[in-house]
Amino acid sequence: MVVENRPGAGAVVGTEHVVRSAPDGYTFLMAASGPIVFNPALMSKLSYNPLRDLAPVSIVGSFPLVLGVRDDFAARSLKDLVQYSQANSNQSAYSHPTTSFQLIMEMLKARTGLKGINVPYQGSAPSVNAVLTGEVQMTLIDTGPIAPMLQAGRIRALAVTSDQRLANYPQVPTLKEQGIDLSVNLWSGLLAPAGTPGAIIIRVQTEVARIMAMPDVIERMNKLDIRPIGGMPADMARTIAAEIELWTGVARANQITAN
């Protein structure tokens, strides 16, 4: 297998390449949620339609986001943060590295009454650093970029967006534990050009499921706060359709675009 990285334009470049490739089982797309469910919600002139132009193979793994503040910040819980933000709405802001994270944060704000001005940053590291320097009061981000700061005690996580607490951060409560009816997991998955023969799709999905069940793979994924899945194509298709609808509604309600 040859891995060819084609970054650019919110993963549109790499996705377009696969969409335009021959459906012969030799080209696949390994993609996160962004180009598959968030781009359709955010871009009015997207050159591809994931539901029409790609064939789902398998969601490989999923991962949550954490809501973090600087350790010396006054708010010690999500409830405290909501109260602080409401009392200091002009001085409350959050950082994020992608517009997809902004959509999730805006949904969280709607569910909790949390106030916060959106401040986008070019990448995860600047987004985390903005909390450390006090440029913003909070950030919503995946655990990878923020892990060193959490482990060093420089940033405190107030909530995790998954259904269950993370093994690596058992002290961090879920949103549902704090009375918020919200659970969000991002994911990475494998797709093929539309028209790829079903027999090839099933064979590749079977291999993905086998690999995701290997003990050493599970151990490695758990260390990264990723839940191995290796699900079926039909399950992935339903997830894609439902999430496009969900995030399109959030984007429209908040007038958020990536154009």
C-alpha cells in the first residue's frame, strides 16, 4: 500500500483526487469527518457530494473533544464556566483550529447557555497556546494536541464530548454527567470512489475490522483516545447522511460557512 498525502482546502484536494479516480479497488480515501460531513455543511460550492461520489467502506475509529481552560482560571467546572461567561460575555472567548470544531462549540453553547466569542486559529498548537497566554478563556479540541498541557497540569479539562469518560483522563466528566444532553464523536474512516465493486468493498472492510480487533492495535488506539471500530459500510453510510443533516442545520442556524 502506498500512502499519498494530498492536503489542502480543508481536505478537498485529497477527496477530489479519490472521487475522480477509477473505481477499481486500487484507490481509497482515508478521511476524518471534516471533508465528509462538515464540508458539505459549510461549503456552498463543494465539488463533490459524499453521498453520491464516494462509497463508504468502514469507520475505522472515533474520538471525542475536550473543553479546556487554563488551570488557574476561576471556573472549576462546566457550570462555573457557563456562569462566568454569562457574567462576562464581553470578555469570554474560545479558540478552535477548524470550522468543524466551531460548529460543535456552537451546539454546546446552545445547549448550555455558554457565552463565548469565536476566535479561529491556524492549527491546533496556536489554539491551545491561546488558552495558555490568556488570549481566550477556553478551547474545544481533540486530546492529542492538548494532552501534554493536561498531563502537566497547565490546562484543566472541564468536559469530554464522548458518552463515557476517557481511560486516560478518568477525572474529566462527560457532558451528559453534567446534565447536558449532548454527545459528539468525530471519526476517521475509509471510503472508495463511487462504483467500486461491492465485493472489493466488503473484502477491504473485513480486513479493517480484523485489524481494528488486534490487541496491539486496540492498545495503541486507546493511548490516543481513539475507539477502534471497523464497522460495516451500511453503518458508515447512515452515519454520513445523519451527520451531514445535523451539521448543515447547525451551520445555517449560526450562519457559519467556510467559503
